[in-house]
Amino acid sequence: MATRTHFSGGYRTGLRQKTLKRAIPCRGVGLHSGATVSMLLRPAEADSGIRFLRTDVVDRDPWIAARYDRVVDTRLCTVIGNEDGVRVGTIEHLMAALAGCEIDNAVVEIDAAEVPVMDGSSEPFVFLIECAGTVELNAPRRAVQVRKPVTVGDARRGLTLAPADAFSVDFEIDFASPVVSHSTLDVRLVNGTFKREIAKARTFGFLEDAQKLRAMGLALGGSLENTVVVDGDRVLNEGGLRFDDEFVRHKVLDCVGDLYLAGAPILGRVTATKSGHHTNNEALRALFADPTAYALVEMPESATAYAEALPATA
Ligand SMILES: [Zn+2]
């Protein structure tokens, strides 16, 4: 695919890294703990990436870098941890918002081991980031460019990262549930597509699973306020779904958030079948395990120009 020069951004020297203009607080409930959590998103210097700071931890290292090689649990959500065993979980919806808003550097101060679930989507985090505003830093924006296809899993459940001129995700889900069922979505995630098409999609679960999780002391903060709950052939939430295909959109949201643990935006095409937090993380580990499969490059403006030249196929 031919690239073309694109100067409408006005940056002849290339795209710059971004951070927040000012710090912005929020409070919410942890999906699994049910505890009230205070969080503060604040600006950070160039090349520092996204880092979590556990303000309630005093006797151990409270810093956790939001990177794929810090992922320590993927069973119910994505959990990262440091060498002192300090953890923070349910980071994926916040990471997706940071990815979608193109925030390269930020510190996430948090006084608990779980990011608040908010409404179960990324939209409240996008709102916070937009309220804080963004500023450019004096450093080039970098991307992880996929140089050759990397596949984890198989045709039944798996994920492939392949070279492409822009970041896109093609996702397929297939649930036995008549409500969730089979659904696909193919979307280029640039130029506000994330905010328009993906950010509002909420996490979902099945009533019978919620009852089991609660019995195990999990999902204690889960409610119809933050989860689409499916019971047989019905959605229990008043008002129903935000999109007819909200379920697959949320799986794309999770995938975007998990893949932002690459430490930079990915320049490549994601093809995923029934992928979840585990497979998303496995894909990054496989990519970075092969030095010939990727390169850290300056984000080309042509990645944006290319995307603008084509209509989204969602
Ligand atoms: Zn999710």
C-alpha cells in the first residue's frame, strides 16, 4: 500500500508524544473487590510510558510499569505486578482509553489493587482524559511496528499480529448464548474511531457466572450499573444494549487495552478469534520474543493519512 506525505497536522518533524495537561481525580468501585477506589491520572515526562503508583503501599515498591512482561494474571481481568509482588488489576479499560486518546505517558495513582470499573466501559476514562486535556512533549511518538506475522493459539481461539500501515482489529466472537452468539467486527482504530465506535461498549457477563463468582468472593462490585448481564435469551439491563453488537465491541476494547501493554501503539493488523486477556498477552510475549518480528519506529504520519483515505468498515 503506497504511503503519502501528509502535513495537515503541521508537524514537519513528525508526531510528538503526548501526556495529560493536568492531573484529574476519579472515584469508583472495584469490580471484583467491591471496594471504593480513588484514582488520580497525572502528567508524566517523555519516554516514561504508562505507570501505576499504589499510594496505599508503603513498605514495598509501589510502582508498576504498564507493560506486557508485568502481566501476572489474566483469568478474570488483566493484572500487572512488580518484583515486590505489588499488583493492580482490571487495568484494561483504562489502558484502552489511554491508547484511544493517544496518551503515551501518564502516572496512574491509585489507593487499591484494582482500577475502578466505572460503567464497565472506557467512556468515563476518555471523558476524564478529555477534561484533563493533553499536551505534546518534545520527543517523537514511537510505535511498535509489526514486521512479520506472529500467531498464538489456533483457528478456534487465537490471535495474529501482521504487518500493516495502520492499527486495525478484526475480531470474532462465538458464544453459545442466543443473545451474545456469533459476531464479527473489523475496525481501523485511528482518528477517533476508538471513541466513536468502541469506548462505550460495556463489559458483559452471564447471570449464572455472576452467581458463581460472588460465591467465590469475586465480582463483588459487579452490578447492572457496570456490567451487561445476560440471562438466557435476555439482557437484564434496563435500556438494553448501547450497540446491537456491544459484546464484540467490548472484546475489541479489551484487546486494544491489553495490546497497549506493548509500551507504545502497535502499527499492525490484529486478527482475533475468541481471544481474551490471556491470548492478548501471549501475542505480545510472542511478538517481543522474536527480534525479527517487530521494530520500534517513529510513528509515521502516513499511518494516519492512510487511515483517513479509507472508510472504516465497522
Ligand atoms: Zn473488559
